[in-house]
Amino acid sequence: MDLRKLQYFSRVAESESFREAAERANVAQSALSRHVGALENELGVSLFERHARGVCLTPEGVRLKERADRILREVEETKAELTATDTSPCGIVTLGASATSSRLLYARLAEAAVKRYPRIDLNMTEGASYFLLEGLDTGRIDIAVMVDPEPRAYFYTEPLVTEKVYLVSAAGQADSPAPSCSVKDLKHRPLVLFSRPSGSRALLESTAASSGISLNVRFEAASPDVIKDFVRRGLGYGVMPHSSIFGDITKGELVATEMEGIELTRTFIHRTDRPESPAVNAIAGLVRKEFTALREEGVFGSS
């Protein structure tokens, strides 16, 4: 099994078409078919099911695609590491973050990375805690920013910023508590919360459970912007960190009451049992720098 066969196989799998894969690889379709056929003969399994619209992976093909992606990525990263220098790192880095962190970080991080490290190919993905943890486990994600992640022996965790959490209501809503409130004030209030398994949702639920409070969750959403839209329409109360609402509070669109005893920490994570490339270290440094700048700009309020 050689790398060229794996590369051609991977491109066909992604394109779901031998014709499109051949065009992308700039090779003749007949040559591509021969390489894939030789790989199937070598392994003794069928990797694709052919149909009128193209091809799709067999169960064996799905398993090989997972391995092939990992192998090809490691080869590219090895090449990049061997040609990189401390002042000019290159390679592929995948960063993961929750929705609330990505909306604050990703655009400004990408801008900084393009200027400072033009040879680094920065991939950014977002998702819930389980998605990010699974990515770190499999190596699909190199580094991540999460809210209060569950500890694991092979994780290095570094707190980046801690911010207060607020009960958020529509402007002019008469029964909003002030000047502060506790989790007990959530009882019987209709809530619009982040979907499970959000880190902030888990923090709120554990705090409520320890106080014997049952939450009245009317709606759930993954996006902070969707939650705020529900709150503006009077459909419920949100429980959100300062960074998600400070602009709306300034505009007078929402009202926020600080919740006592609840703070969330945005944490930087990477694996300790895998060597880190100069490119990963470079992007990690930029992540820290951008969070420091965000904190100094007052995005996270006063902790």
C-alpha cells in the first residue's frame, strides 16, 4: 500500500465520483481507476459501491477513509515540521471551540495568523463539548478552547479567562430581578438555554441541582444569537456570559442581572501525550494573545 493509492482513494471518497476526483488530481480517470482497483485487490475488499450518480463508500471503505485521512495528514505535518523554522513555522493546525468562543476569537485569530504565520494552514471548527473532546481524542483537532471541560489524564488545561454569568431578559420586562440574583430566582421562570451538552448549560444545571432547583427549560438553541432573539421576543429568559451580551446591553436591547455564585472559565486544551509541532505552538501563542486582548478590551467584563 503506497501513499499515492491512498491519496487517490481519499479524493474519490470525498468527490463521490471518479471523474471529479480525476479532474481534481489532474490525472486521467482510467489511471485513477487502476490505482483504486489495485488498492482493492491488495486489500481483498471492495472500497466503493458504484451507482448511476457516482460512488459511495462501503463499510470497509469508511474504515479505510478514517485511517487514510490520519496517515496523509501525518505525512503532510511531518514534511512541514522538517522544513519549518522557529521563525517561520508551517503546517496544518486545527483549532476547535464552542460557539460562544468561536464568534469572539476566530475572525481576529485568522487575521493575525495570516499576517504573522502565512505558511500555516489554519482550520477552525466549532461544536459542543462532546464534539471537541472526540476531536482531541482522535487527533482530528489539535487544540481547543472549551468551557469548564471535563478533566482527563492526558489533557493539559490552561484557564484563559473567567467571566460572570447573567440572567438575561427583554428590555422593559417587569419581573426581572435586580440588582443581582441567584439560581433560586430561576425557579418557575421560562428559560431559553444552550443545548446540551454545552459547558455553560452543564454548569448551570449542576448549580441548580445542588440548590434543589428544577429548571423550567422552554427552548434550547446552540447559537447565542438565536437565544438572544428568543429573549428579545419575550419567549423566556436567557442565562448567558458577559461576552455574549455586552453589546446588546449597551444598545439597550436586553437587560442583564448578575447571577451570584456562577462563573464560567474558558480553557485552552491540548494533548500531553502527543508531540506538538512548531505550527501548533505558534497558533497556541496567538490564541493566548487574542484572549488577553479581548480581556483588556472589556469583552469579558470584570471577574
